[in-house]
Amino acid sequence: MAHLGRIESEYREQLIAVQRDAESKEAKLMETWCSKHVKLAKLVEKIGIHTPTQAFTLPKDLH
């Protein structure tokens, strides 16, 4: 039974490590996406393209 307990413990540790890694990668991806979105929105604003729905407006927290 002790062997099974060790296997379960190792499994939990590996799962936690994978989850942490996934969360870190997701955060980096979101940061990159937001940065690119802000750059695109500023470019669109600079060149004066206006859409009927103003889809490229910058949220106040991203200015």
C-alpha cells in the first residue's frame, strides 16, 4: 500500500507542476495578446480608421 501512496503523491506533485506551468503560459499569452491589441488599436486610431461599432477603441485601463 505504501507504494501506491507514493505513486499518488508523485502524480499530485506532477499535476500541480503542470497546472502551474499552464497558468504561467496562459498569463504570458494574455499579456502578449493584450500588448498586440493595444498596439493595433493605437495604430488604427492614429490612421483614423473608424468602424461603425468602434470595435478598435481602447478600454480606459489600457491607455
